[in-house]
Amino acid sequence: MTGSEPNSAAGAEPPPAGVELRFPPAAEYVRTARLVAVAVARRAGLIERLEELRLAVGEACARAVRRCEAADCDDPVTMFVDDTGPGLVIEVTDRAKAEPGPEPVVLSLLEGLADHVEVRPHQGLSGAQVHLEWWPDQPAEGAAAPVPPTSAS
């Protein structure tokens, strides 16, 4: 590649912003996934939601690991954390060749910890995806939104 060539093919979409972690479907890697998600959430300003985010990511990743173990799947689990918009989006994807089964306890727990939860088949591949969202705190009804400080001149 020469210095005059672009870094990507013409018309190619830029890679999504955020952090992607791929790890073997084994329980000992779930802790690392939690640490990465919490670090990005802290950077995104979700300081008061870190504990519930850590718990939800741990449950979503453990679910993906269990699904892979049950389906004898060695493909990595992928966690994508997007902090580019308001709030935070985390997607945990496995490639287990099994339909997402009913897991009412896990789903109830995730719904209690995140602002929005979806469990869906992974598009285009075998496996499933857990989509989690945390939205920025909104001011209480009737309260004024915080005003950014201005510099005195």
C-alpha cells in the first residue's frame, strides 16, 4: 500500500465506533467482559448505573457461554459496546446452533437492570444476541434540565 491509497475501499462503510471484545465461550472470561463494559460505561458517564450494568453484562455473557456449551460450540462470544450516542448499547452475541430458548429468570433479571432488553436470533448467522440499552438519566418531571456552565468574561 502506498501513501496515496485510502485506508479502506471506496464506498466501504467505516467500522462501527465502540469497543468489541471476542472471548472463548468459557466462564472464566465473563469477568473480563464485565470489566470492559464497566470501563466504557464509566467513560460514557453512567457512573450511577455501573453496578446494574456489571450484573446485566455478566448475566448476558454467562447466558451466551451456557448456550455455547450446550450446543458444543467453540466459536467466540462477541460483546460490542457502543457509547457513541446518548446512553450505552451493549450486544452480546453467541454462535450456538440452537434457537434462543425461554429463560424467564435471566430475562426478568436483565429487564430489571437495563432500560431496554431484546433477545433475538443473530442476523445472518446461527446463534442469538442479547441487546441491552442504558439511557442517560432524565431530569425528574417538572425539574429543569441541568444548564452547562458558561465562562465569565
